[in-house]
Amino acid sequence: MSEIGLYLAQSYKYEDSLMDRVADILVVDDTVANLQLLSNLLKEEGYKIRAARSGELALRAVQHVKPDLILLDIKMPEMDGYEVCRLLKETPEHRDIPILFISALTDAEDKVKAFKMGGVDYIAKPFQIEEVKARVATHLQLKDYHDHLAEKVRDGLSEIELLNQEMIATQSEVIFTMGEICETRSHETGMHVRRVSEYAYLLAKLAEVDDAELIKETAPMHDIGKVAIPDNILNKPGPLTTDEWTVMKTHSLLGYQMLSGSDRPMFKVAAMIALQHHEKWDGSGYPGGLKGEDIHIAGRIVAIADVFDALGNDRCYKKAWPLEQILQLLNEGKGRAFDPHLIDLFMHNLEKFIEISVKFSEKK
């Protein structure tokens, strides 16, 4: 036995005693004498030994209690060791069990097949007792190292996921706060961005959009470009002139330019919403004159949510419209200003949108 093998064997026993851990080993052989010999010599090393005289019994034993290591004979009736190994390796919860083949087959081809099937070692019969002990101890220690590393990786991934969630939450808070700031500047409350966010989320879910949650988080930024619009235009109490309207329409592109510098998915969607929420289904919208499904689904959704809320609440240039008048405008805009499928979903679920309006009303 090599010095490395002796060191690993001794090191394993020392660490094992510190951890007060008893390794569970399954020995599989159709010859009773071999089972007894292997079981006895490994019990002397302090391991818990279970024995199986066939491949079928071995598979049952593994289902009952997952062993730390399997010593597996190859040449057995009905189901040989190769088949047992194959079945174990095909099962996710068992594929990580180290398998040491112990066989009288000594041809190189047999050994190569054993390793290809997933075995970690191959001991030829008749075997040397000390060699078996050392190899068993070595592979048990390697399994301990593997399990410890896997646990560290899982812990690390969990920590990364928590940090990622915290980062997303922070991004969402920043986005919502920026949306509120924009609305405050135009003499409106932050409830507008809250309602638009909730309307957009509900409509996205009804439309079975995969990014519904992302749309909810980014919808508050739809009018962020208005921070660059002069106050005399943004808060003008009456109708805008042609030149003033031209300036006002630039807020879509300005918002896109503010948000599009980031590669993060949240800001990409926010930028798309800012750019396209005034596009119209028939191509008559701005700034790009996009038509139909060329308009991003997030932009189509927020367009309806924004119009529904803007018309239903007081603005500096108008009073709130009655619900019947708003619904008439949305229906008239079906297939013209708005995605017809989304309008159908909105109308069929109108009571849910009204519930949101009441829940986040500014007149509580």
C-alpha cells in the first residue's frame, strides 16, 4: 500500500472519530464466503455493514437506506454488477454513491467497462485485506470531501440568491421612487404610478405574460422622461400648442435614453416601456410609429393601464372622466390605439381593475 493510501486511511479514521460518524457500507456478492469475509474485516474498522447476495436485493437495500459506499461484485446471476451500477447511476438520488467493483475478472476490458459504468475503483480477487481497507477508507474520505464541498456550493448559491433578491428589491424601490418623483413634479401623487403598476401586473397575468412580475416592477417608470420637460409645458392647465405638444412627446425617447444604459433586465424592460407606452396598435402613435405586435407587450399593457388611470383621475389640464366615458374610449380604441386582445381581457375582468382603483384611491 502506498504512503498516500496509508495517510488517507489514517486521516479518515481520525476525522471520522472527531465527527462521531459511522460510515454505512453495502457489500454485494452472491458468494456467502466473500460476504462474510468483507463484512467482518470492515466491521473491525468500525463501519456499519449491510450485505446483499444479489443485484435485486442490493437495489432494495439502497432504497431503504442510502449507503456511503458500495462494494459490488460483477459476476452475479440474473443481474450482474454492471447492471446494478447502471441503474444506480441513472437515479439522481443515488448516482453520487461511490461504487468499488470487486471481481475475479482481471481482463483490462472488464476494468475499463467498470469505470465507464461509473465505478470509482476496481479491486481484483483474490484481494489483499489491507488494500481493501485502505481503498475503502480513501473513497469514504473523498466522499466526505465531495459532500462538504457540495454543501459549501449550495450555501454559496443560496447566499448569492439572497443577495440577488436584495439587489432586485433595491432596484424596484429605486424605480418606484423615481416614478413617484416624476409624478410629484407634475403635481400628481405617487398613487398614479402605484395604480398603473397594479393594473399592468393584473393585465399581464391575465394575458399569461411570463414577465408579469417584471412589468409590475418597471411600469412606474413609464413617464420618467417627463422630468426633462419644462414646467410651463408639463403643468400647463389648458391645452398644449402644437409646438408644446411636440416637446411633450419627447418624454418617451428621453425616458428611454435615461434607462437604456443598463444591461440589467429590469432596466431594459423599464426603458422599453418608457419608449413605447404611447405607441398605438394601428401605427399612429409615437415616437416610432410602431404597429401591432411590433410594439413590445409591456408597452401595449402599460398603454392601457396608463390611459385608464389618467382618464379616471384629475389632472392639471382636466377633471376625471366618468367610468362609462373611459370604457367607451377604450372600446373605440380597440384595434386602433390598443391591442384588441388586451382590451378584451380588460373588459372581461373590469371589476378586478376597479377593485385596484378603489384600493389605491387618493380620496381615502
